[in-house]
Amino acid sequence: MDETERITTSPSSKGRETSEFLMRIVRTLSHSADFEQREKEKARIDKAYKQSDKKLGELVTAHYEDLTKVTQDFSRMSKCINDSRERITKIREDLSSCKTLLHCKRDELRRLWIEGVEHKAMVALLDQVELIKEVPVKLDNFIISKHYLHATDLLVNAVAKLEKPLAGIDALRDLKAELIARNEQLHETLIEELNKQIYAAVPDQSASLKRSSSYRRGSNLTKQLSDPECKQTKPNTEMLKPPEMMDLNKEIKEDLNGNPEENPAHFIAVLVEALFVLRKIPDSAERNKKMKDPLGIKSKIEPELSAIVARTSQQVVDSYAQPGESLSSQNQPRFLLELLENVFHQFRNVATMHKIVLRNLQRIIPTPEETVDEVSGVPIRNELLYDMNDVWSKIQAVLELVLREYLDVQTSSRQRAPTSFDEPSTDINSYFSKKKPTKSKKDKGKSDKMSLFRFDASIHAMSTNSYVDDNMTFDTGNLFHVNLLSEVGLGKHQMVCKPSVNNITAIFMPLEAFIKEVEDAVACQDGTSSLQSFVTEFIQNIFLGQVHATVSSSIAAATKVDEEDGSFDALRHVVDHKTQKDLGVTRPLLTSTVTVDRNIQKLQELMQSLPTYGDQFLNMICNILKEYRDTCNSAYRGIVQIESDEKRVISATWAKDEDISRFLRSLPSWRSLQMSERQDLSKKLCSEEEIRTLNSKEALILISNLSSEAIIPQQEIITDVTQMRTIANVHESLEWFAGRLRQFCQLLSARSPTSMSSIELSTREYPPVSDKSLESLKMLVKDFQDLAEICLLLLHLEVRVHCFYFLLPVAKQSNYAGPIDDLDPDSNVLKLNKDLSAMEEMLVQSLQPQKFKYIFESLGFLVSSILMSSIQYLKKINENGIKKMCRNLFAIQQNLTNITMARETDLDHARQYYELLYMNPDDVLSLIVEKGPDYSYTEYVSLFQLYQKSHPHIKPANLDTLLHKLEEVMNKTQNGSSA
């Protein structure tokens, strides 16, 4: 059974296995003795065969069509093989007969074969002649469609055929001469097209001009750009890959179905390849020295760059100038900035195009040939190609010419003024040093003969000399106006703004950025390009000197001294109301201070415009501030100094005294003034009683220093109230000026090198400056602030000294025991009121309200203290005298109330003090016992003493008794109040 399953399950078993199986069956049947066993074996085999036969029938039925097809295909193939055998047999017989026939006609066949070859050669020659005749037409079509590589290949191949295979055809001599001439014309066309791609096919630089001037002359540029003479090809800048990314091993191919100029880099590669095919690469890369070929690429750089400048200048003029208007007479450096930005953009693209050209030249000529010097035997490199140093050198030279023209270098160098702010403490003099005088020809010749070494072989000198040699001269005016621009046919150069030294401020930042690009692209020997050297020399030798001269002349005019009386005009003149409004101030400022501030602002703007020279401008600012500080100090001394003596007025002496000044600055009135300036009014400094105590201390200090004298000399006070107005103007001006300088210091502190790590750089912020210069500036700011505060303290003290000046004689010189008709206020009181009113009239216009309040605040307390302390100088007083003293106090009180707009209660206190003289001492003692003391023990003693002198019937012994009682009463009241 297992064998049957093996048969059914393995229909594809091998023949060897089948044979073994049959032999095993035969062996089983032959060795079986039992009949039944043989019958069973036979039945099993029959059954297996029937199953196999059945499966075979099923397979035949299932694959009947395939089997039929295979049978038919086999029959057809068999028939084809038989037919092929018959044809091969026939061909063999035919070849044998042909061989026999050819052997009989061999000579005739050789003749016919030779004739056929000759005819084929003549037909091919005729075909070449026909193709050669079509070359001019095809060449024109290729040139018109700008497929120059196909045109070059066609022309070179045609000339090669005319010189060798077709050289003997006389009919083609004219065509040959024409094609050789076309060869030269194609060379010029390729050079012209290459220069056009380098200089004319840069991205359209007038787009920004269109946008910026669309509100004025938008249609003018559109019309200009549509002009065929000015129209430029706009390349697809996306296809303009960096030259470094070009594959030098890639084969240059030209697509006849595409636009050749669509990809500028590929088009330049095609042009260079075409020049190489024409064998014109040396002539195109460098002009032939013998022929002086003007079409060389290197010799074209300078005229083309100048043409770009002239073309862009014309576009700026057409964009911004009104009809009949000339930009050359306007101080509009923004037009120059726009011109340079567009020129920089175009010059970068020109440099990129030159890089592409050079990369293609390197692809064609990877290593220049070398020759050996006949004398020294040293290998010499054959520099047939220009390099990028030549391009950047010409770019720098053209830009230097443009800058010389717009910065007015020739005129400004002749008009340079000497400086006056160069102090030894700063290095400012190094920036304004004069140039060495030029040598005469004779001296120059001597110096040349005696020279020990030369710099002709330096990189800087070679780059400069290459430019000079190409142009034969370096004259600014002639070269820029005539040589360069006349070559490109643009006529007279259009100026976009008025030439001025100050134009450097508008263009310095983008100019420095472009110079940085140049220095990164060109390997300079000392790290500085020639253009950078020119800019640096111009700024240091011309611009800084002119700025310094302009600023010094402006400040000198504002701070000049009057020749008649020797006084400073700087403290006389104040700005008008319009200027006050523009500055945002409410009180007049000195014209000199505003002038100095404006000059400082100009120098601050220059620090932002020329950040490289920030320290120089800061030194200049410090020197100006030192000069103005000394001027203000001299003017201040002229006001407070007594004639030619070194002695000053009392208020000035006290204001400079450290102890008095420190005490006055500690008073609440001064501190509240400082808080009001900082707009910090939220907290109260001290109580009313504490303020009264401190005011009393101030009054006591003043009284102790001034009341001991018989009378204050008139020369020790400021009698001219206009001088006080001047001092007030000085205070307001210097405080305003110091505040602005303080803001400037804060901005500089944020940009100092020590704090640069946490500050983000910005193009228009102040540049970092040295800590030494910054500290010098801070000290100057402090000096101005100190002088402003001294002026305010002087006014505060001067008003009080005036009170002493007029009130001390009231008690010491006046009579208060006169008749009944002598009841008018004392003349000195009237003079004081007049003086206070005059000062109020002057100061209210010059000082801010809080400062005016500081001047006259607590003045009533001082007046009452002076008059109360002056009771000791009264010899005698009657009721009329008491009324007169009360009238004095009332007159002063009324005047001070009008000034301060507040009732001066301290004068009521003084009036009540003198009214106690109406009472006898016993009544005064009873009043003290009843209500408590309103005055001090000393004041009561002075009161009792005057009462005793005014009433002779009271003996000194009685006075002593009264004073003893007074002491007891005062002690009791004080003990009771303390308990």
C-alpha cells in the first residue's frame, strides 16, 4: 500500500526508481508461494495502474490544446528546417558558379571598382563644397540666435576644410577669405558679448530707484528702461550659481532649442569655450602687448565700471530731479547713498561674473605654461590670464575717484583749518596733524638717488601701479570726467548731490561693509585695502579736522567775550520761545548752552554714522565740554567776584563752603526739590514740626554768621537783579544740559566693552568706547551738575543775605521811640520789599515753579527770626515804635504772601512777639503761666531787657527779679509739658 501511494504521489520519479520498483514487484511475485498473496499483490498493482491511467487521461484531457499546439509547431519548424537546407544547397551552388564567372572577368571588375571609388570621392567633395557654401548663412543664423558655440565649431571646421581638403579649389578662395574675416568678426563679437554679460547683464539695479521714486517720477524710469540704448538683459539669477560650485570637468554643450541667455553662467562658459575653439583665449584674457588691443577683458574693466557709475548716476538724477532742477547744487547725501548702494550691488555682480569667467578659463587652461629665463635660468610663470585682484583693484580705483569727486577732496584739503581743542590729556592732536609738505622736483630727484630701499614690489604698490600704468595718469578731474566717461559715450558726468566733506556720514556704513567684502576677497599684505587706506586718510586728515574747525568756530561765536566790558556774551543771550518749544522746556536757556548741545548732538550723530572713530569723537566732545565748563566757571566768577579782588560775595562763598553746602543739601526743601525732578512725590520727607526745626536751624546758622556785623557791605551782595536772572538762566541751562549728557553717558555705558556681552548690537547704536574716555565724560557731567546746583544754592542764599542786608539796619539804625506821626514802615523794609519784588519778577520767569518755591520758601521764618533777634539792638521803644515794627512785619508779610501765594504765619508770630511790649512783664509772666511759653527763654529775656530800657522807672534789680521769675516759670512749664 505504501508503494502504491508512492507511485500516485510521485508521477515524476526518475527511471531508475521506476525500474527498481518493477524489479521489486517481480521479485515479490516470484518468491511468493501462496497463491492468495500473489492475487492480492496483483490486485493491488492493477488498482494502482488503473489509478495512474485515470490520472493520465485526466492530464491529457486538461492539456489537450497545448499538446496539439506543440505538435503543430514542431511540424512547422521541421518543415522550415528542411526548406532552409534546400536554399543553402542552392546558394552554395550559385556561389560556386559566380566564383567561376568572376575568375573569368577579374580585370574588368578591378577597373569598375576603381572608377566607383573615384566617383564616390568626387561626390563627397561636391557635398563638402555644397556644405561650405551654406556656412555663411548658417553662421549668420547661429549668431543671430546667439548660439555661438555652434557658430564657432561651424566656422573653425569650415576654415580647416578650406585650408586642407579643399585648398586646391580656386572657386572657394573668395569664400575662404570671407570666412577668415568672419573668424575675426566672430572673435570681436564673442568679446563684446562676454563684456556685455559681465557688465550689462547684471540684475536690474534700477528696481529700487523705481520703488523709492514712484511717488514723484515713476513713469520716467519706466520710459528710460524701455529705451533700447539703456535696456539691459535681465538674467535668471536663480541659475547664477556661485563660481566655486561650478564643475570644471563638465562638458560644455549648447541647446539649439533653448534661450542661450537664460542661464548667464552657462552662457559665459559657452562664450569662453567658443573663444578657446577660436584659439583666442590669450587675446581675450589680456590684450596683446604688441598690438595694444583695446578689446582685452582686463583693459575693459575700468571703462565699463565707470560706465556703470555714470549710467546709475543718470538714473538717480532722472528719478529724483524735477524738470529744470539740478541735484548737483543740493545737499542731499541720501541720493549719493542710493547711488553707491546700487553701484555696490552692480560691482558685486560684475565681480561674480569675472569669477565665472576665470573659473571657465581655469577649466580650459588649468596650469599656465612656464618658461626659463635665458640669463638666470629661473622658471618664469607665463601670466596670460588676469585674476580677481585685478578686478577688485579696478573697482577700488573707480570708487576712489567717485569718492574724491563727491567728498570734494581737493577743495577740502586746501581749506583745512587748524584745531583748537587738542589737549595733551587726549590723543586728539594725532588725528589733526598736518600733512608733510610736498617736495620740489629737485629735492625729489635727490631723494630718489639716495633712497635705501623701495616698495615697488609690494602687493599694495603692484595693485596700485597696475591701475596707474593702464591709465597713464591719476588726475581726478580729467580722468573721471574725460577719459572714462568719454569712452562709453555718456558725455558729462551727472552729479547726484553737492560735493561736500560731510557726505561721508551718509555713506560710511555701507562703504565700510563693501570694503570689508573687498578685503575678504583680496589678500592684502597689511590687511588693509587701498580703498580703506583712502577712506581712513580722508577721515583722519580732512574730515575730522573740518568737523573740529566747524564746531570750534560755532562754539567760539556763542561764547565770545564782549570787547567793551570784558563780559561773556555766553550768559547774556537766551533762546527764543520757538526754540524753547522745540526743546520742550518751559524756562529760557542760554543760547551758548543750546549751541554747545547742538554741536554735541552733531558729534553724537557722527559717532553713530562713523562708529570706527567713536573714541575720537568722544574725545572731541570731552574737549568741547572742558572748554565750555571753563567758560561757565569764568563767567560765574565774573558775577560773584568782587571787582578785581579774589573775595567773592557772601552767598557765593557760602555756596562753595563744603559744610554749609552739605547742610543746605540735607534740608527737606532741597531733598523735595531733587525728588520733584525725579517725579518721585509719593512719600513725605518729614513732618511740619521737623521742617520748622530744620528751618530754625538754618536761620540760626545765618543769624550767627551775619547779625554780629554792624552792617553788610554793599559790594558783598549782588545788587543788580539782572545778574540773579543770569545765574538762574545758568542754573536751568546747565541742569538741562547735564541731564542730556547724563542720558548720553547711560547709552555709552550700555555700549562699553565691559557690558557688551549682554547687549545686542545694532547698526544705529553708539559704538563701544574706552572706559577712560567714558569716565572723563562722567566727570564733566558731574562738574556741570555741581555748577548748576551751586547757582541754585547761591540764589537761595543771596535772597536771604539781602534780607540781612536790609533788615539789620532796621533795628540798629532806626528810631522806635519817636513821635506819634512816625508810624510808616521803615525805609529799609520798603527797600527790602522792592528788592524782593524785583527778584521775584526776574526769577519767576527764569526758574521752574518748584525751584522758585525753594528760593522763597521759609523766607518768612527767616525774616521773623532776624527781626526777633534784632530786638537786642533796639535802644528804646515806645508804643509808636511797637506799631511801627508791627507795620514793618505786616508790610513784609503782605509782600511775601504775594510772592509765595501763602500766608506767612511766622511773621504773625514775630508781630505777636513785639505786641507783648504793650504788656508789663508781670502780665507776660501770667500769660506764660496760663497758656504756656510761645517763645524761647532767650527771646523773653531780650523782651524784658528792652522793656526795662524803654521804662527807666524799672531798676536793674527789679529786672533781675523778673528774669529769675521768668526762669522759674519756664522751668515749671517745661517740666509740666514733659510730664
